[in-house]
Amino acid sequence: MSTEGANLENLLERVIQMNMIIIEEMHEQRKQITEQQVLISSQLSTHSSTTVPAEALTDPLSRSFNKINVKPKEYNGTNEENVVTWLIALEEIMANRLIHDDDRISLAVSLLGGTALQWFVNLKLKNQRPSSWNEFKEQLRSQFQPVDFQEHLRQKLLQLKQKHLLQDYIQAFRNIVGQIHNMDELTQVIFFVNGLSSNTGLYVRSKHPQTVEEAIREATTYDNVMAIGKTNNVTYNPFLETSSTVELNSIKTHQQRYSTPFNSATTKADCFKFGLCFYCKEPGHRALKCPKRPQQQQSPASSYQKNEQRSPISSSVPDIPDVTESTRHDLIVKVDAVDKRITPKNLHYDNDTSREIISMTTSREADKSSLLFLDGKVNDYQARILIDCGASHNFISENFVKCHDLPTSSVASVSVAVANGIKSYIGQALVNFELQLDQFNDRIALAYIFPIKSDANYDLILGLPWLFKNNPHIDWKKRTITITSNHEKYLFKSTNSYKTTIKDNIVDTIEGIDNFLINAKQLSRCKQIYLVTIKMTSNCYTDTSSPMNKQINQLLQKFTDVFPADLTELPPHRDIDHEIKIFDNALPPSQQPFRMSQPELTELIRQLELLLEKGFILPSKSPYAAPVLFAKKKDGTLRMCVDYRALNKITIKNKYPIPRIDEMLDQLNGAKIFSRLDLRSGYHQIRIKDEDIEKTAFRTRYGSFEFVVLPFGLTNAPPTFMRLMNSIFHKYLDVFVIIYLDDILVYSKKEQDHYHHIKLVLQLLRDNHLYVNKAKCQFGVDHIEFVGHIVTSQGIKVDDNKVIAIKNWPIPRNPKSGRSFLGAAGFYRRFIANFSEIAAPLTDLTKDNYKFEWTPKQHTAFTTLKDALITAPVLRLPDFNLTFIVATDASMIAVGGVLMQNDGEGERPIAYESNK
């Protein structure tokens, strides 16, 4: 053995010995403390007085055990333990025992165990033992407190609700708030009141508390009064006005003003005070036995409807305006999740579901100066925004979403009841959208789509989730909102004026009628009437300028079953199902789920529910388990992806070829008319072999599932898909069809042939139960985008959208970003003469052991490549009946060439080639 090896072994042995010595010292220290506690207890029991011997009091860790008999808990550093609460409890015990800071570290260390004790041992070995109690606390928190602890606490506070005793809720609230940094008083009040039970919360809101202590005092007062009322069997309503005297004459006068009974809070209060019937306002009987009440048999449905017509807050906060026919339509009284678990869509809900008022914003209130309105943009569309600290969710107008054709998503259903008693369940939301307030840009995770009336003067309600996220400072007197983001402050002033703009609303289908009559009674109920012109549209683009394309539209109507709105059933088993062959003796990979944010968890539930409903996934008991993550799509929505990298490593690769793009494009010579079909969720239209289903299992927070259809992310998915498509279209490939994965291009030299070609393709799709996304299709056009190229009868050219992305590409800062740029530009290298020579300075930066240094030489190559792509020529499609011309060139850096043909109008390039 070498001398270095012997020295290393000696050093390791010394470290282990020191470690053991330190641990023994700590155990001995803990043993001494225990013995001192026993000694003091025995001394206290033998003496008639509470005097403790002086020698016992000299020990700082035991001199005050006679004051409080509390044994501190041990801290082991596990995930289940909270280091912050442990330190707070320990400091409280230390303070009561009058233990000085110099001795606090010793006592705390004696209570450490497991991972926490090993952490301190390592500090001592490195001579990094904390010198003060504050330093010890800071290092302990830094080591064992999660990085996102503050975010976790705020999320926990948002979810905290009063379930049983008020005092338990108050204690839990204080425990959480005490650990949160920089939460202002008003925000604390909002969270506290929002978590109270419905009636208690309403009462506290009516008192307008300015501090948490005021809110706690009001809640306690209400809770005590209600407890006394229950004890004495007395019904008490603290919302009713008791200070003013109401005369009986005023009640009679009030009764004469209305010919029909109604349920206003004031009338009920007066009737209750003077013992009058709630229905006819006369004494001597109750409303249930009122002789003037119609004695007709009511069905349960009508009874329910009548009860629902009462305002749910008719006896609530005094300063809330009375709900009348003109204002009741816009009062949101309940929004809470029906079921946060994965549930079927068509659920049955009881009519007596408990309600919680989360937003009280009516049309009449919209004119009040107390509400905060901002003008902004939602996905670049002008919008009127209401800031509502009483709303537990964000809401967006259904009309606004439809008007601007914004993409919606299905989410877990929430229950909403408006003031006229009509209850509905919202299952649609606008997710992950852009909000712009002047220079401040924000992304909203989710806003429920609610039918806000057009005269409500706002399009978007920002509630607690938005306030919680941005934590703005609100000056209610000046009516300003200040948001701090990235160390910059944005000041907004609430606006009052608002102009309503009527915009086009495009509809998919409409049933035509010759005329439409509105009688006077119906007209009197309308507040706004619009004259609109309906124009028929199609989801896919079709050039309708020629009679032939009108025939194509008629053909598409005959194949509507090939263009479903969504995949709603499992695909059939075919000769080609996806199989997963793994290496012999390979162990099933199993990984824990990735951590997700709250919006991601909401989207995960939605997508799992959708996949379960379609039958695409099933609950799994498989030994395989892959984690799930989300990737953002171009439209801002989230795509669920399963990380199958571990499974792919042990999978035997399928070598079935994927077609070369340049070879496919070569087949288009002479074509003049094109159509493109895009398969809807192409992979999901292929089944997994039954024996391989368990291998697709993935693990989430809500359980394990496995795919019945082909998911994204498997290594052999593209070969399986191409094999299926080639087997179905083999008769038509390179005749009038080319296919790249789920993109099908139909091309024809004559217009009269194109109709027949499309019909053959659609028939094949129908026969094989393959379905197309109509919104992404094009039919009967003279130029079309296909696999990143624009194809025309004149040739092919680069896609302008892709070129813009390369043009705006930032300067690479490291080899990885340099490779990314070269990869994007290299996709179009056949369009650029001498590509390798131009890109040589950039290629050098990507080499191993090459210092990354951006010089004018690299910058010139960077800009030259961009300019070459912007001015790239239209390449001629090869005609195999003509002679090919090859021109070559060489330099000290690279060699290159160009393939050309003379079509009678001169030599035109077909492709450029170069190598370094």
C-alpha cells in the first residue's frame, strides 16, 4: 500500500474517533442534566419549603426546574418536524428557567438527535461551532428549514378554515402568521376573516376591523353571544339593528307600499321585534299558518325554487345594499371546490349545500367610489378590472372570453349561486394568461369563467389569489394600489369612467331563422339590444375562390365523423400496437413524484380526470413508476409530460426509419395544389400492447396510473407511429401523399385530381378509426407550411415564423447556447451557400476544451448567418427528367457545393451543401 493510502486511512480513523468522542460527550452531558433534574426533584420532596440547595442552583440548566415542570422535546431534523416551532418552544422554556444565552447552545445541543445531531457534530469537527445563541438558531434554521418555507406558510394560511371551535382556529392562525415575514395588518385581517365560518365571517366583516386583534375580538364576541343563545334556547341575530326604535305605524305604512309580500331584511327585523307574521305583517299567527298564504300543494322542485329566490344574505351585513331585481343578478354568494379529488363530471349536488359569501359586488355597487377599478389588458385585449379583496378566487367574464376567442380549460367544478337563487357549477377557466397593467406585467394562473353581466362595468375580478401573490399596498383613502416587483414599484390609481365596446363574436354554428319577433313584455326586460350580422366560418382554412374548393367543402361535410371536437373513446387494437421490449434482467425503474406548484396541481387534477374519463389511463399497481412534469405550450397552456428517461434507458431501441425531410420534399415537383391534415393527439390514437401497459405507469400526488394508449415521451413512439402510417397509406405514399409523423400532406398536379385524392385519404382515415384536428388543417391551397418549410408550385422556402425566431436570437453566452443557435440555423443549411465556412467561428466555440470567448469574429459570423437566412432564396424542386448541375468551391476553412438545374429560365439552385 502506498504512503498516501496509509495517511488517508489514518486521517479517516482519527476523524471517526473524534466523532465518537463528541457524541459520547453529548450523551454524558445529557445524562448529567437528567441526574441533576432527579436530584433537584428529590431535594424538593424532602424539604418542607421550596428552597433549593445553593449547589444545585449553580447549574444553569437546572436551577429553575422548580419553576416549570416542562420537558423540552428532542429535535431530530426530520421532514415531519418544524425547526421554527421547536426553537420557539425551546426559547419559551429557557426564558421561564432564566437560562442565559451562554448556556442555551449547550441545552439545545443536548436535545438534538438523528440528522440534527450529526449536523452539529460536523460543525464541531470543522471548528465552525456557533459562538452565540442567535448564530446557532440562524444556522439551524438555514440547515433544516425548507427553501420555500414562506410560500408554504402563506399557502397554508390561505387554506386555513374554521372547522370547529373558534379558539382552535385563532390559535392555528396565530401560529402560522407568527412565522410569516412582512405581512401587513390589512392582509392579515383579510385572511383571518376569510377563514372564519360563514356567519361569524359576515358579522366580523360588518364591523370593518382594522387590525387582527379587533377582528379576533369581534369574532369572539359573536361566538360567545351565539353560545349563550344556544344555552338559553334563544335565537339571536346580531345583524339586526337594535339601537333604533321602530314604530308599528311605520311597519303598517311600509306594508301598504307593497301589495305582495317580500323578504327584506328590515321587514323581517321589524316583524320579529313586534311579533308580526312575516307574510301578511299582522299579529296573532306565524307565516307558516298565515290564512292569507295560498294553500296550494307544492312539489319539491317548486319549494326549492321558492326558497332559492330569497336572498342568501337577506339578514347579513347592514351596509350591503338591498338586493332588488335590478341588482340581484350579479351578487356572487358562493365559490368553493365541490371536490378536489378526481371525480366524474356529472355529479349530483344537494340543494342545501352550505354557502360562503366570498364576493359581494353588484352593478349598483360598481358606481360606488369605494371599489377599486383598473384599466389593463388580458392577453393584449383591453379589459376593465375590479380588485376585490372579498373574492376567494379570480373571475373573468364569459362574454369577454367569447368575444376575444380566448382558449379555455376544464377544471375541477366549483359551485356558484347568484342572488336570485339560481345555482350553477363552473367547470371552465382561463388559465395561465397574461395581465398587463400599464408597465407591470403579470401571469395569472387561473380565473374561473363566470357570466358577469354586460352592464357590470368590469371584465375581470382579481381576488385573494392575485392579492396573495403580489401583496400590493392599497391606500383606500387615495384609492391607489402599489405593487413591488423585481425591486421596482408600480403605482396605479383607481378609475371610474369606463366605455363599453361591442366587438365581433364569432360563432361556429347557428341555426337560421327567417324572422325574430320580440313582444313588448320581453323588450321591457332587455337592457341592451344589438343588431348583428352572422357570417358563416370554418375552423379550417380553405380557399373558396374556385368551384373545385366548394366541392371540397361539401366533401368535408360528408366526413364530419373524421373531424371530432375531441377524442372520446379508446382506439381499436390493430396489427401495429406499441410494444415496449426491455433488456433482460433490467429492474423496473421507480421514481418519486416531482414537486409541483398549486396551479400545476390544479392542472394535473384536470388532465388526470380527463384522461380517466376517456379511458386513456387506468389506476395502476405496477412496479414501474415515472414522475410527471409540465411543459408550456405556445398558447401558454400546460402540457402534462411523463419523464420516461429511466424506462427509455432499459428499452431496446426500434430502428424503424423516420423519413428524411429533404427526400419527402423532393417528391413535390410539379404539384400545384396542396392540403394538409393534422391528426388529433396522434399518439393517443395508438394502443399499448396489453402486456406492456404496466411499463407506462407514472406516479403523482394523487396516485399511480398507467397508459392504455401511446403516451408522449417513450423512446420508440415515433417509429411505431411511422410504421402504422406507412402501413395504412403505403399505396399512396410518394404518389399524392407524404407523411411525417402526424402531419399528412396531400398534393396534386391538377385541381380536378385533388378532390379525388382528399376523398381517398379521408376514407382511409375513417376505415382505420383515425381522427383529424380540423382547426389545424388546410385544404385546396397553392402554398402551404409543412415540416418547417413553405411549399409552393415554384419551389420551397424557409418559414418566415421560424426565421423571425432566429433573427431575434440573443447572443450566445456559453457553449450550450451556441449549440442551440447552430442547431436552429442548421435546419435551413441547404438554403445557405458556404454555411460551414460562415459558421466556423461559432462551431469552434462549441468544441470541448475550447475557451468560450465572444470576439468580433464570432459576432460577424452570428450576424452573417442571420442575414443569410432572412435573404434565403426559393429553392427549386428537383425534376428528375432534367440534367443536374453541380458547382463546387473550397477554401482553407471548408468545402462547399451547389446542386442546380436549368428549367429554361436559367440555372436555379436546388440545394447547397458544405462541410468543414
